[in-house]
Amino acid sequence: MKKVLSALVVSSLLFTACVKVEIDDSTTNNGNGGSGCSDGTKQEQIICSKIITGQISEDVVLPKGKYTLKGYVYVTNRASLTIAAGSVIVGDTISKGALIIERNSRLIADGTQTEPIVFTSGRKPGSRIPGDWGGIILLGNAPTNHPTTPTIEGGVNAQYGGSIAADNSGILRYVRIEFAGIASDPGSEINGLTCGGVGSGTILENIQVSFGNDDAYEFFGGTVNAKNIVALATADDDFDFDNGYVGRIQFAVSMRKPDFVDPGDAGNGIECDNNAGGTTATPRTRPQLSNFTIIGPNSATAAANHNYSNRWRRATQFVLRNSILMGHPDAGFSMESDETVTDYYVNNISEFKNNLVHAETNPYRSNSTVATAAQIKTKAEADGCITYTNINDIQLEAPFYSTNPNFLPKTGSPALAGASFTGMTGFTSTTYRGAFGTTNWAAGWTNWDPQNAAY
């Protein structure tokens, strides 16, 4: 994020990268829309009206159904909001509904492969646009590198961070988040899924963020781990890390839509900073990532602001192993500060190993005098990376933007071998590189055409 969004129209589907007030054509839910539903507990009011609004300060358990998220909804006072598998939550397009889980409270959205929980636009099929609603914000008590307790961006006036590394903010499992992302102020946006100081006791598994108006996922500090996560057609960055994030993520895929990108800022597969000031404040941001498949637009006519597969900058540290970078126009593996390059090239604190690397230009990039792009390439290839000039040599089935992609490696693909987990803890060991081997874990619960889904 970290930018001012523009109001330009950026695709033939009239996708925009700004907040607009539109006529509210949200689908009317079952129930009486709130009339006669003001009595009883908060849970009883929501079940009666099918509207989630205001503050939730007591435990609420919602049965399977369709609900409207209206305005900024805060779960606070150590309360839990539990949503049944198969439920659909549509964001109100006038009030720009957003769900904020404050510290010490929890969201339990535990779907299944056959019954995922869907958070989506309140508009009808064919008329949805990124930014129709806010998104989901999880806040926890895990450490950050801020000197004081920070307030999460997005205009929600809620704090995050603390000293409890194993803090628990709930469960998001088999969840889709579609057409979210709004800017409350310039440079202060709500992403598809924002995690602020979220601890390792939280479960994030099998999540898809689609057509996000800002980042798909952003992690501000924290220790939370994740696996099986998907970013589809993101405006800005697919995965963004900042402020001391030190968690582990394994099995992730992102796919860019060539004609859709934020016109006000560059869109990257991964963007990572230690903090906005580029200081070496601790804990240093150091995401540990393995088995990522990062797919760029791979198109000569792609919108101009599609950028890099990896953008490591502002004194960050990192681990990226056993992954695939392909199809981004401006760079593959890019480092952008002396501290970042030193910790990779000289100190070996950061790792970039056993990856398949392609970019339309600059597979490797450095703007530091510590090491040139050529030197970085030599080190990466010595650490098991393979560099490609022909994208087809990576041999994935059908990885580029469509409503029916297939990210699995073809028979004979170099992605089917060459992974190494030496020195890594907390990861599932695989022989393959990238998010997928011979099994498609995204089958059955993802949706690659949410614009036309009937909910």
C-alpha cells in the first residue's frame, strides 16, 4: 500500500483504484432487514435482521446463511464472532462495510473445502468492482518493531501489537475475500486481509483474496503463520510484509490480471520493508517463505504499473526458498537498500535458494553498491536457483490469467524437483518447487471468476 490511489479507470470492466459512492444494489437478504429485530442479544438481532453492524462486544455465533456487513463492525471486549461454514457475507457498498477484530477478540470463520465462507461485494453478478467494501482486519498482541503501540491504518482507530508471540486472533480457514479494499485516507488503506500484530496461535489456512483494491494480504509485524493462500488479480501487492513480521508461510500462489493494477503505485508479487523509515529497528522484518508461485501478467499490453515478482527494500531481511517467479515485466528478484543487500549477499542472514527465476527484464536487480545484479545472480544460482529467459521452459500447465488456471507443473517440469529444506524448521518438506506438485490443493473451494458468481 503506502501510496495515494488514483481515480483512473483501469480495465474494460470499469475496475477502479479509488473509493466511489455508488448506488447500493446489494442483494436483499432473508429476514426483515432489521425491522422488529432490535430486541434480544446481539446474536439474536443479527440472526433476525441478517445485518452485521455496530459493535460486537459479546460472543456471537451465526448459523449458515447470508448476511450483510454494514459499516465498520468492531469485535471487541474479548468477544468472538463465529460464522458457520457455507455462509456468505456481503459488504454494503454505501457504508463500505469492514470487519475489525480488535486485540483479545477473535474471528472464527472455519469453512470447509465444500462449504467455504465467502466475504464479497453486495453488488449483483457482472457489476462488482474492487473496493466495493472494506475488508477484514485482524489485530493481535504479538510483537512489532514500533517503539510505541501503533494504530492500524485504514481509519479504524484500533491499536495492535504487544509481547505475546503466541497470541490467538481466531481461525480463517477455507475463506474467500472478494472485491475488498478501500482508502480511508491517502496512504492508509484497508486490504483484503490485514494482519496487525497477529500471533502464531491464529490459524490462517486456505484463503483466497480476489480483485483486491489494494494489497491482497498485508502483515504489520506479528508471528502468525499461514499456508495454502491465494491472491487473484490484486491492484497493488499480493503479499506485503512490514514492521517486524517474522512468521512462516508455505504454499501460496498469486496471479495478476494484465489490464488491472493500481494506477497510482507499482504492483508487486511480494513487497517487504523493515519499516517505513528503513531503520534497523527490531525485531527485523524477516518473513520465512517457501513454495510460492508468483505469476506476473506476462503480456506485452499489460498495464504499466505491474512491477516486480519480489521487492525487498528498506532494511528488510527475508527467506524465500523453493519457489517460482515468472512473468513480471520489470524485475524478478530485486533488492533496494544497502542493509537489505548486505544481509543477503555478505552476512547470509537472508536466503534466496532453490528458486526458478524469470522476468521479462532484469531477473535480478540491485540498486546498491554492495553487490551488482550480476553478482546477485551468481550467488542465487550457486544456491540452487535456475534463471530462465524463456518463460515456457518452466513448464506449468496454464498459469497465466484466466478463469480456469492450472498452476501444476507439466511432466518433465524443473519445478517437480530441486526443493531443499535444509536448515528450515516448521515447514512441510516437499521435492517440488512452487505452490503445487501433482495435487491441486486449491480445487473445490476457490473461485477464479467471482465477478459472475451467484450468491
